[in-house]
Amino acid sequence: MGMTDTVPAGAHPEISFYEEKGRYGGIFSWIFSTNHKRIGILYFVTMMTFFAVAAVLGVLIRLELIAPGKTIMEAQTYNAIYTLHGVLMIFLFVIPGLPAVFGNFFLPIQIGAKDVSFPAINLLSWWLFLAGGILAVVSLFTKGGPIDTGWTFYAPYSIRTETNVSLAVFGVFLIGLSSILTGLNFLTTIHRLRAPGMTWFRMPLFVWSLYATGWIQVLATPIIGITLLLIIFERFLGIGFFDPTKGGDPLLLQHMFWIYSHPAVYIMILPGMGAISEIIPVFSRRTIFGYKAIAMSSLGIAILGYFVWGHHMFTSGMSVTARVVFSFLTFFVAIPTAIKVFNWISTLYKGSIDLASPMLYALSFIFLFSIGGLTGLVLGALAADVHLQDTYFVVGHFHYVMFGGTGFAFFGALHHWFPKMFGKMFDERAAKLAWGTLFVGFMVLYFPMFALGWHGMPRRYYDYLPQFQSDHVISTVGSWILILGLALMAINLLAALWKGKKAEANPWGGTTLEWQIPSPPPPENFEEIPRVDRGPYEFARETV
Amino acid sequence: MFPRASSFANQVDGVFWYIVGVSLFFFVGIVAFMIYCAIKYNRKKRPFGSHIEGNVPLEIIWTLVPTLVVLTMFYYGWVGFKDERTVPKDAMVVDVTASMWSWLFEYQNGKQSEILFVPVGKPVRLNMYSQDVIHSFFVPAFRIKEDIVPEMSNYMWFKATETGVFDVFCAEYCGLRHSKMLSKVIVLSQEDFDSLYHNPKALKPEEEEEEGPPPGKALTKVHWCFSCHTTDGSTLVGPSFKGIFGAKRKVMTGDQEREITVDDGYLRKSMLEPNADIVKGTKPLMPSYKTVITEQEMDHMVDYLKTLK
């Protein structure tokens, strides 16, 4: 795949995309840029802002729960804060996270393209994302007060509450539109813009995961869009879609919500799995084990993910037949996931393993995500779920998958690709310290939730009975360690931007195309579109 | 120790620990293998990795084995669940009414209580109704839960296996006082239960207690006003009803603060448009009763509120 070395040195002055002179200057050179790398960075900055707010809200939730009764806020405030924490984290960080930041930045580079297929639509996606996020935040300060429905917007509560549901829901609608356009863009780019010789089975696995994700974004997101609009119509016009006193059906909302939101769980996790599939070969310095199995299992997850939404409704009053069928189908999603885990750990076998910070994130991803996945099996089994549904067991499971999974994959990808994106190296010792703190904080924060849930502590409770306090105290202490870890990471990476050493083109010894162009990349990535003649993970071998 | 107080508990715990046990086996294997590789194949010892692209027999094994394992998990979960949805014919029936934010249990002989009393060892069927939003009846000690959806008649059943007092939670988020929507199940011996059940003085619907109570009081209770408004002067969610008629109150009309005297008009308006003039210091949380209460009912309720000095 070598190509940069064939370009005569000095033929063009090498400038990075940061130094590119466009039509506009200053901030406008960013917010009106159609360059996929600039858009990736725009997403990164906006997303980290929302993430920071949502993380602080999470710490406030934990602080309130350190003792029964009122600790720092009133019940209504608590209900609004946990809703906002969920909405911001899910719709503005976990769903768009890896595709919007790393997908935008690296997808074209990894397949040898100069940009995505529709650069202007790509910019529009970011604007919609920003508008949606701002509307969600503005809704807090409007008449009626902040939304208090939980991120699931279940009716009839979401229809009855006096809080400003409509504006927040409309914000989420715009973010959904943004997600559809991003998915469409990626699918087209992967189909149309692969470099000569970049066959489907020579694509990096991150690209495969974005491909599977793109289909879910395009096919499933319109359903949440419709659902959200129906909620707004219901609130303004009282039509009677979901309100049973008007002949509507509350379960209809749950079905429609989960027909999107379950596949959306895979929108959240697949790109994370893709990033892990990039990190592990590089830091094991060997080819990935079972390339096709990992690529195909991404598609398997994307397809199976459509048929299991009912497992969120095992206690909803849905028919017994539906519950049994959905439980049966749910267990099949476990299989492609298990295949991935087995292939990842087999990639470690006879590798040359460097426990650098991206690898530590990747290995802890496997650790935490496995706990998340295996506790998912408990919840998939009907008899156990009837006990555990809507308890802290679900909250724990969910955070292990979404934060231990997607979150750790995001931070792993961030460390892995930071030198390429910003052209600077971070301090490795500080990165390891931040990772260790984050990991310990994570376990202390979320593991007690399994015990809480098993003993019957319901979720979304502002107050609780005294028998639950000891686990809540441990969990709250965990939240302090975790936030410290996040702060250490942020400081380390910001310090690297400020005064980090200049990064080489290929600091980790990676083999995919992004490592063969300068750090940070030039405006159009490649002087000349590369010709690809081998698979993505061909590492130098020991001469026999 | 966490009680196993229903006939389902052993089965649910069995499913749970079976899945946890099998999962733990795989999890420990995965983690041990990762640690082993990280040490054995560390870059300090091996600058290069071996080129191994995959192994088809292994892929088949780790596709088939998990498939079989998860199918057993599905099966055990299903078997336990089938029992939970098959109500014995001789079950005692109790009607459960959930509303923001309280429980009401009504027995076959018309008795009512806010705490559920059941006899030990006898199957109990709960027919569950919601008056407003979705709630969920959850007894951790029994390992059961089922949502209560307005206009849907959901049901569940259980057989308590030991006497005692067990927590009841609302498990589906239902607004401001969701975490206060608690009750208890009190499991009595059959004798104790029978004597309670047949005692004319026990578990009486409250409105029968007084002689010729004003119909307004019953209506006020039926419409669940007491979930948020007390009659003893303390503030729950909304202001207390005590001495409300004729009182001077500071209210917020939009952003405008003004003082009003509570009269017929204000009381009526507060039921129909509760958030038009909100008593200062309380939150606009009350739903409108416009489509719920008739004109005549409102007359009775206003008459009743006038009597609360």
C-alpha cells in the first residue's frame, strides 16, 4: 500500500489541513468548511462540550443519591437532570460519537479517498446536530421548565407533563436527521470512493463497522423521527396516537421508540467495535484474527438488531407470545458479539503486544463490554428480566455497554488517532494514569448497581429505602474517581495540544492508509490516489 | 439476607445464577487469556508478531458453542416465565388501582386498603388498572413485576411462601413523586387474614367511616387530590387544603405576582386550569381536570373544601 514514498519530495509544499487557505478565515474557515477532517474536528469540539455538561450532571445525580431523602436538589430538579443526562449522553455523544468524529476524519482516508461523497451535506449534518443540541439546551430555560420524562419519552406521561417536552423532542428530531445524512454519506462514500485495489475485503474493519452502522442510521432513524413528531402533534393537537383516554395506545409509542432505539444501540456500539479492531492489530503488531468473521459479524449484528426491540417491553403487558419470541431472538444477538470478542483476544495470541494507552483502552473495552454483554444475557432471559426490568441492574448493564463499551472505545480511538488528528504526541505516562483512574472509577461507580438492582432498587428514583444506601455510597464515591480520571485525560490531551512533541506520520507502526500520510494530514489527504494491493493489517514479519 | 418469599423466587434465582455462573466461566477465561497473552507475547520479548489470519474450525466452535449455551438460557428463562403467566384457577382476586402517586387494593368483598394484605400459601391474582400514566407493580422479594398501563387490563399472580412484610415499588417512572409511590405487601397466616377479611371494622373504604360524609370528600379522594394536598396544613406537592377557603394567597399569574382571596371562582379555575394562577412557591405540576370532572362534581368538591377550617 506504500504510496507517499513514490511522490517526489518537494513537488508540492506539504501543508496540513489546518493551514489550508479557504474561502473564509478564522472561525468561518471551520463552521463553513466542507473538508471532512475539519468537520470531524467540529464534531469533536461540540460533542466534548455536551459530554462535559452531561458528565457533570451525572456526578450531580450520584451526589443526590449518596443519602436517602433530599441531599442537594428537589425531586423535580432530579427528574429533569437525569433526563437531560440521558438525552445529552445518548443523542449527542454515544450515538453520533465515533462515526461523526473518527468516521468523518478517517473513513475517507482509510479507503484512499479525498473526501466523502457529499461534502456539503456533511457540513449540513453538523449544523443540524448543533441546532438540535442547542434546542435541547434552550428547552431547559423555556416556559414549562426542563423536560422530565426520561430519555425514553414514554406516553402518556410525556403527553401529560407540563414541562417543555416538545422543544427538546424537536431537538432530538434534528439530531436524528443529522444522523441519517451522515449514514447516507458514509454508505455512498464506501460504495463509490474506494481507491483502486481497495476491494471490500481489503477495507479496514473500522470502515466495515461504519458501513453496517450506516445502514442502521438510514433505515432505522426515520422511525424515531416519526415517533418524535407524533409526540409533538399529540401534545399540541391532542390527536390521540398514544393517549389512551383519546383512543390511543401507550404501547404503540414503546414499540415505535424501540424499533429505532434498539438498533440504535448497535449504531452506538458497532463503530466502537470497529475502532477496537483497528487498535488491537497495531499494538499486537500482527494481522487481525478472523478478518471476515469480524466484518460479517458487524453486518450480522446490524441485521439481527432489528428483530429484538421487544426485549425492552417484557413487563409492559405485551402478549406472552411476543415476549417469548423476542426473548428467543434476543439471544441470537449475543452470538456475533461473542464471535468478535473471541477473534479479538485471538489476535493477541503470538502477537507482539505493546500495552500503550490506546491498547489499555482496547483491552479494558473487552473487559467492560464483556460484563455489559453477559449481564445482557441475564436480562434477555424472561424470568430473570421480570425481576430486574426497570431496576439498577439495567442501569448498570446499560452503562457497562454504553460507557464501558462505546465510551472506552471512543477514548481508545482518541488516543490511537490523536497524533494523526492533531499532529502532536501526548504524555504516555499521564495517559496511562488517567486510564487507570478512569477504569477504577468506572468499576466502583457501576458495579454496585448490579447488586442494587438484584435487591430491587428501581431506577429513576429520587429517594430510596435505607437498605440501599451502602451500595449507593460506594457508587457515588466511584463517580468522584471517574470524573478525576476524565479530568486527567482532558488535561493531558490539552497539554499535548499546547506543547506536545510533533507526531511522526506513523508513531504506532500502523498499516492502514491513514498512517502513510503526514500527521496532521494534508488538505486532500493524498497527493495522488493510492493503489492498494494487499489487506489492511499486513505487518512486517520476522525474517525466517 | 434477601428474602425469597414467593413460589417464583427459587426459579428466578435459579435462572439468574445459572446465567451468571456460565457467564463468569467465559468471562474468567477471556480475561485470563488476555492477561496471559499480554505477558507472554509482550513486545519487550517479541519485536514481531506471527502472521495468523484465522482458523475456520475455531470460528465454527465459537459460533456453535455460544449458540447452544444461550439457547439453554432462553429455555430456563422461558420455563420460569410460563409459570408466572399461568394463573391457578383458585386464585384469590385483588383489584389494584395505581395513580400518581399511590396504590389502592380492593378485595372481592369490597374492602379496600392502601397496603396489600394476602394470605400465605394461597395464589393471588392482581387485576391492575391505572388512572393516569404507566406504573409498574414490583415486589422484589417475590421477584415479580408487571406494568400497569391506562386503559389496559394487565394482570399478574403470585403465591407468597412466607409471612412477613415486603416492599412494593412503582418501577415505571411516573413523575414527581415516583420514588414515593411505595407500599407494602403484608403476608398473613390464613387465620389472621380471614379474621381481618371478615372483620366488619377492618379495611373499610374510608368514605363509609363517617356518617353521611359530604359527597365532596369522597370525590376529592376519588380524584386523588390527597396525593398532593393535605388537610392538616402541611405542604406536600401543592398547598394544603386546610383553611383554604377565604384565605389570602400570593399567586403567580405568568410572571406577575399578585394577591388573591380564595373563593369559588379560584377553586374552580384551579381544577380546570391549575397552572394559570399558581400559589407562590409551588411548582406547575398539576394536570388539568377539564375533561375529568363534571360541573356537578366540582360543586360538591368546592362545598367540601369550604368545610376544611
